[in-house]
Amino acid sequence: MPVISGKAYWPKLHTPMGGPMSPEDKRYSIDVGNLDKKNVKVAKDLGMTVKTDDPDSEKPNAGMKEEFVTLKAYGYDYNGNLNPKPPLVDAKNNQLGDEMYHVLGNGSDVNVKFASKVTKTGFQMFLLQGVQVISLVEYDNPNA
């Protein structure tokens, strides 16, 4: 399985969440940003869409991800059952505890494993398989 390395942004690994355009389509997800040339090449060679975080977009924290990719995993199976969270491991591949899913913050150095598959209709999919945390930046929840 391919791996892409960079900094974690907006990790949603503890609970699948929907997006603004499709709130019912709940998924686990992570943006992997600040990609170096090697990781941009890996992504493009596989056919992934490499996005650029526009610093002039007037969005909160605009520009901090630089070049990035988004990886997702289905939150629920076809029967509506919750799929397990993607594995979250430390730099030595030891499984991290459940509380770590809540403290993985923006800017953490990560390696993200994913699968690539082509659907019956010919659409290329990239499915999040697991996250390795190399250097943790703890999320400071202002609502906690």
C-alpha cells in the first residue's frame, strides 16, 4: 500500500463526519499537507488530486497546508454499521489509545497509508487505511 508523508490537518479519525456539501455522507478523513516534492510526485503519479491551500482565500488558517491531499475512509458499511476507526500508531508502530484520536492536532508529522482502487465505473478512489504519528502536535480543544 502506498504511503504519503506530511503534516496532519483537520484529522477526523475518532468519529466519521459529513461535509458541508454532503452532511449525510459520514467519513473518517485527514488532509496531509506541506507535501515535499517527493510526496507531491507520489500523489500525482498515482493520479491523486494535489490541491493548493490558497493563502488569499480568506478562509480561517488559509495557506497553512500549502500543497495537500485529502484521504478518506467510509464511516459506515452498506448495512449502516459503523466501520472501525483507521488505526493510529506511533513512530514505532505501536497502536495508540483511543484518547489520542482526540488530541492529534494540526501540524503533526504523519505518514498516512492508503489503498488505491478503481471502481466499476472507472473512478479512481484513494481510501485511508491508517495513520502513523511521527511527531505529535496536541490539539488544544477550546471547548473542553
